[in-house]
Amino acid sequence: MEIGTADIIVFVTFVVCVVGLGILKSRHEKTGEDYFLAGRGLSWWLIGFSLIAANISTEQFVGMSGNAASHIGLAIASYEWMAAITLVVVAFAFLPYFLRAGIYTMPEFLEYRYNAAARTIMAVATIFIYMLLVGAVTYSGALTIRTLAAKMGYNVPLITGSIVIGVIAMMYVAAGGLKACAWADLIQGSALILGGGVILYFAFDKLGGATEATKVIDVASGAVVIEQLREGTGAVERFWSLNKVRMNMFLPATDQTLPWTALIIGLWIPNFYYWGLNQYITQRTLGSSSLSQGQRGIVFAAFLKLLIPFVIVVPGIIAFNLFAKDMQIEATKDNVAVVARYFKANPDTEYVEVKESPDAEKVEQWQPGKFMVALYEDEEKVEEALMKNPYVLAMKKSDFEEIAPSEFTVFDDSADKAWKSVYTGLALEVESYNVRVKSEAEAAAAKPRVEKFIAYKYDTAMAQLLGNVLPQKVGLVGFVLAALLGAVVSSLAAMLNAASTIFTMDVYKKYISPEASQKAIVFLGRVCVVVFTFIAVMVAPQLGNPKISNSIFTIIQESQGLISPGVLAVFAFGLIVRRARGVVGVAGLVTNIAAYSLFKLASMNETLMTIPLLKFLLQNFLNRMAVCFILCLVVMSVMTAARPLAEPVTFEQRGTLDLKSSKGALIAGLIVVVITLALYVVFSPIGLSK
């Protein structure tokens, strides 16, 4: 992959325009309302593009396309298509109440409906979750930078990419708040959809011209299958014949990532929380100039969500078809320490061999079937040997010597369903080894340490496309890179702005300095942006550890389960059941945090997971969310039935905002819902069988 002068010019121009426009359009932020809510003056088209730009990040371009490259395929698109329906509901069922309340933050609404304690619990929990999210978004962007730089012959550490991303986002958010975000998002939202379309076009073009055999993944087993391409077939026909089985939106109920059962209840919970109650998304709608403008903007965003899977998910599927070997090589960095520990724990293994200072020819010609752990004295030699052969794992000799064999270490391959079919011999040996170690650990009343093998670095799918399918040195690479950078920067900017708003309004102004001046509030908001940026840069490199997860998308979605079911239950219950007391809201939030944490721990207990019902309910995080949501509703219902309010709560309007609903937006929203349902039918087992 090469970067030409045209690419550099396009890229730099894009960054300058984004930062410049954001600052230019927000030069007069004198009050908290100006800084945090853009003076409540956003129009529908700004709201729509800003919602998409805040949402679509490398979480999607890296994480979602990576999930698509795995056995999940098109099914991961449910996060987008179900969001289209969710947005329509939010526009007409939630937004009128929020604008009527005149709130700055979503935790503030809980005080408006329940009490100050509910507000504080949600605010503090949200800030902690946002610290992980800003790190995750920054990491996924830095990972893309590192992968692309490697294709150009450069080694860019994750920390360097994290700093670049963090500083760009911090510059215009600290300067202009929400208005800066919204105007910058106008450019970034348009560019990311157009950039995704460019990638889709050239991915199909590359598949159509491919002559070598390609790889596909069996959805049920995760096994990797090599398919020969038929000559004389077009790109679309090839794609369909290779991947028809992966275009099914309904995965088996046993799938650990996205079973079809999760579509019934589980997936709706993070969707409604994210689009209706998540501060860094709803802050755009809270800044609407009127209810009608807000509803139009949300429905516009819902329509755009229908397009996203075609420019993100489908290219991810093609990436595995064409570049599975490259993804396998990318996984060597994550596997090297794990394989070395396995060798130390099981030195009699037939499938790992340690060699000191092998030359370049030996590295490149090493045959599949057995791993070589290549040991070198200096880091430069390690870098030269890595990324050359998927069966060669290089590391410093001193690092290898420091690895102490653990008495009870098991090696888990469940993080990547394809692992067993790629490394068959070692997988069988590991399975036998694990049985023995678990038995020994049980006898010694010890808890085994778990290490994870992976076969492919799926999260590099989009980077593989960028480095291998786009025309070089004509500006297209620069534009797509700029769109990807814009995607991560816009999402990071939204989170930084939201986190600073919650801390300033729900913590500082509420408890520390209730009489703070508007100038002090705006200043603190800017300081918070800087502090949270520093946290994002520090956390991001830690998320590259394969012990945490092989998918950044899964990290982001699962972590929000700590608050999303409880928050959704409390908001929905409070809007529908008007006689619920303030303490009911507190109970709902606390119940979810405690239950989700306990269920997560239970899902890690092998003994409990042998019980079929518990395994079904708790193994998948979406199912855990559904259980927690129902549990919260039960607790709140019992408390309300036992001691209801004497008079129902009324929602009085605070402020002068026009609250007239938009009939045109309602009709357009219903059309979006119909189209979404039709897509599910087309890509269902029934639709695909025709």
C-alpha cells in the first residue's frame, strides 16, 4: 500500500475543514446551553447527519466489519436495521417528554421523574462506562492506523495513533461543544457513507477479478472452507454463491454472539437505550430547535441506518473471502505469548517448536501444521520476523525466558470459532491437555488460568480492504482514510462532549457548586474534555489485549449491559406507570447493576453452565440483558403495587420550545419501518431459500 501526494492533500484538507468548520461555527459559546446544547437551535438535517456521525465509528468500520468477516456475516446488521425501527419509536414516544422537560442530560430526567438519587446513580455509572467507550473507540481507530501503516512498511504503536485521534477530537470539542460537533459531523457523516460506498464498489471489483481460491466460514460450526472460484462469473454472482449462507439474519440459538433468540428481546434493550437514553446520542436531539425539527432529524437518521450494512457489513464479508491469510498473519502478534506459554506448560507438544535466531528464508519457508516460536536478542529482528508467516511467532529471547510455566493453565479456543479447523492438530492436543489440567486443578481446589488462541484478527478486515482494493496514489486512499478518521473522531468527540456535560451538570453543578456562573460551567466543560481525552489515550492500547476480547465491537456492546437494561426499564416504567415513587427508580438501577454483574460471574462458572437453562439465559450477553430488564420491571412493579403514589406524576413543560409534532416525519418513519421488516424477510431462511 502506498500513499501519494494526492492522498496526503485530500487527507490534510479534510482534517483542516472538519476542525476549522467546527470552531468557526461555534465562536460564541457564553452559556451552558450554548456550549452543551448548541443554544437549542439545531435543524433536522444537522441532527440527522450528526446522529449518524456520532454513531458510526471504527466501532462499525473496524468492529462490525470484523464481525461480518467472522462466522456472523450479515446477521451483525441487526444492530443497524433494528436501530432504524428504534429511532422511529424514540422520535414519537420519547422525544416529546424530553423536550417538554427542558433537560440538559438524560440523568437529569430521572430527577424530573423520580428523585435526585436516581439521577446521581445514572450519572456516575454513565461516566464510568464512557471512560471505557472513549478508550474503545480510540483503540479501534489506532488499530486501523497501525494496520495500514504496517502495509506501508511503518511500525506505528497503538499509543501514537491514539494520541493523534484524541488531539484532533479534543481541539474542536473543547473549543465549541455540541455546535462544533454538529457542524463537523455534517462533513464527517457525509464522508463516511460516501467512503463506505467507495470501499464497497472496489471490494466487489476485486472479488470479480480474483483468480485464486477463496475462503468462507461455515455459520454453524465456524469451520473454514476453501472454495474454488468459477470462471466467467461476475462479482455479484460470485459473492452470492460464496456467501449466501452468511447472508442469513438469523443465527442458530446456540451462537454465543448473536443468536436469533436475542432478536426477540435482548437486542432491543441496547438499541432503545443507545438511541433513546444514551447521552452522547440524545444530546443532539435535546439541542433541537423544536420537536418537529427533532423528529424529522431522527427519521432522516433512521433512513440512513438502512444503508449502513451495505457499506460496512458486506465489505467485511468480502474481506475474509479475499484476505483470510492476511488476517491470519495479523493474529500472530496476539498468539505469540499464548503459544509460548503453552510450550512452557506442555514442552512435549508436537505442534510447537522453539528456534533461536532463524534467518529470513527459514521464517518464510516454514511449513503449516506446526508453530515456530522464533527467539531473537533484539526487537528489530522480532519485527522483521513477525507478519511473514502465520505459523511463525517471533518474540525477544528475554521475554520468552521470563515466562514461567503455570501449574494450572488451560487454553481456550472459544474466542474464535474457526480456530479448530485452521489448527486442527494443535486443537486436538490442546483439548486433551485441558481435560487433564482441569482435572488436576479440581483435585487441588485451584482455579485454572485461561489463555486464548485466535485464528484470525477479524477486526483488521476493513484495513485489509483499504490496503489491497483501492486504487493507489489518486487521492481515493486519502479520502477513505479521512472518512475513517472522521468516523472515529466524530464518535470520540460526541462521547467527550457528553461525558463533560454529565460531569458538569449532574455532578459539579448539582453537588459541588450549585451557584456556579455560566462562564465557570463552560470552562469546566472544556477542562473535562481535556481530562477525558487523556483517559481515552491511556486506556486505548490496553484494549488490544486478546485476553479481553477478539472483537472490540463485542467489548463495547457487552460493557454497556451494566447500565442499559436498568436505565431502559426505569425510563419506560416511569413514563408509563405514573404512580411509581422516586425510590422505585433507584431500585431499578441498582437491581440491574447487581444482577448483571452476578450473571456475568455466573456465566464464567463452568459448573453452572452445564445446566441447560442457565446456559441459555446467561452465556450470551444479550440474553443476560433481557433477563436483567425483566427482573428490573418485576422489582419496580412489586414496589409500586405495594406502595403507589396517591396522585399520578404529571410532566409539566419547562421552557418555551415548540412541541408540535411532525405528521410528515411520522409518515416517513412508518415507511422506514416497513422497509426494515421487508429486509428481514428477504434475508431470512425463507427469503434466501427462493
